[in-house]
Amino acid sequence: MKLSICTDVMGDLSFTAMLDKCVALGVEGIEMTGGGWSKGPHFRADRLLADKGALKAALKEIEARGLEIAALNCSANPLDPGPMGERHRREIEQTVRLAGEIGVKTVVTMSGLPAAAPGDTVPNWLVYTKSWPDEMPERDRYQWEDCAIPYWEGLVSLAKEVGVERYALENFSAMLVWNPETLARLRNAVGPTVGMNLDPSHLIWMGADPIASARALGPAIHHCHGKDTRIERGLADVNGLLETREVTDVAARAWNYVAVGAGRDLQWWKEFFSVVRMVGYNGWVSLEMEDFTMSTEAGIQSSIDALQATISR
């Protein structure tokens, strides 16, 4: 495995300063974030598709520093029934076309979350029983069969058209695909082009064991994020793990995204990466830094140190 970093965390830097920072950190690759919810300015697909000179110059700067593009990332909700969904669908397609143009084989994104019924205007995450109340089976069927599966059949066709080999769907909350079982439901419907961006941080707060999840996923692991979560002692015992406070309200939350090693210890991370490698994944591990309990610089450096010490080479 090789270490990369999601570039959103350095969105305040210029493109070349960001690349120089990556070199200084000792990572080998960059997961270029742009489009969707990302505010990262460095690698916006719409701009680079329209300006081939800018694209060529950007690739030259990356190559000059000995870096590789690990993946293109467009984290988004393409199934949102409103205007945001229209924009996100457009930007995911642009990201896929850009990946095909520059030979990047993996696009990291999200499955999307639709409304629960035709005419609804808000996405609806149906994470309670699918059998009761009586209207639930139809809501579930609508989300998957009328919305998600046709959309992803189209994206799989686009990937084959442009030469992208893998979609890596992050197992993020408030998405139809948020764990191995829901990934399997989509993958069985549209084929193995769709796999998971295995992010242990989300599985931890959902109460799953990411090591067991990795075993279950096997060849469906298409990408991996190095990101940790800490369940906060005492607070989770009182209120459970369904946390709605702002991510910056760290002292009051039942769980927090933290630097790698500040949640699970390094022995756990060694086992996690060993199992991920054992089941067949030997690609990139991208640091995604979202720790608000410490400075960004400290979080990046401590996470890099932890990942360098634990990923399976």
C-alpha cells in the first residue's frame, strides 16, 4: 500500500504550495478533491476540462515533484431531488470524464440519497425498519429501484466509455450505501465497477468493526481512507451514538473524528491494514484529516506518522 492525502485539508494553499507540502509530509500520492461538497480549489474538473493548457500545466507540476494522483474525489449527493442534486450529478460526471482523460482509474464519491417518494423535496435516510410502518417497503423500493440503480447503471456505462475502472463509494452516513451490506445491494445490481472507499471512521461510530467489515468486503474494497474516530467516554453511554451536534462542538459530542491513533491505538491500525491487505487490497491509503480537537498541522503530522508506521507495504 502507498500513502496519499486528501487535498481538501490544504484548501487554503496555492496549488504549488499544496504540492510542496505533500512532498514535505512524505506522502507518495494525492487524492485530488474537487466538485460536490468540496471547497478545494486545486483540481476542479469543470475548469480543467475546459482549459487543456491549465490541465497540462497542473499535471506537469505534480509529475515534477514525483507525486502520483491516487484518485479523483467528488463527494456529493447525486440523488438529491433538488437543484443541488443536479449540480452534483453534473460535477460527478465531469470528474469521471477528467479521470478518463488523464488515466486515473479510481473515482471516489458517494452513492447518493434520494427522497422517500416521488414529489418529495428532501433526501430521506431510512435507517429504521423496512417492514413497518406499512408504507416503508414502498419507500425503500422507490429509493433503490427507481432512483439509485438506474443512476448507477448510467455511471457504470460512463466509466466503461472513458476508461475509469473503479468507483469507490464512501461508507458515509445519510447515503444509501453506508456499510458492506448496502454496498452489496448496489454492486449486485450494477456490477463490480462499484466498490467501497473503506473509511473506518464512519463504521466505528456506527458501532461496526472495520476489521470485520474489511473481511466481508474482500475484492469490493476499491480505495481506503485513513481516518479515525474516538467514542467519547461517558457521553456516548448517556445519549448513544446518533450525534447531531456541530462537528466543531467537540467537548459535547458523543464521538469525534480524530487524528489517526487518537481513537484506536496503533496495534489496531496494524491489524486493520494487515486484514485489508490480506483480503486483496494493495492500493492507496488516503489520509482524510477532520480532527477539530487539535490544530490542523498537528493532526496531519500525527496521522502521517501513525499511517506510515502501520500501513502494510
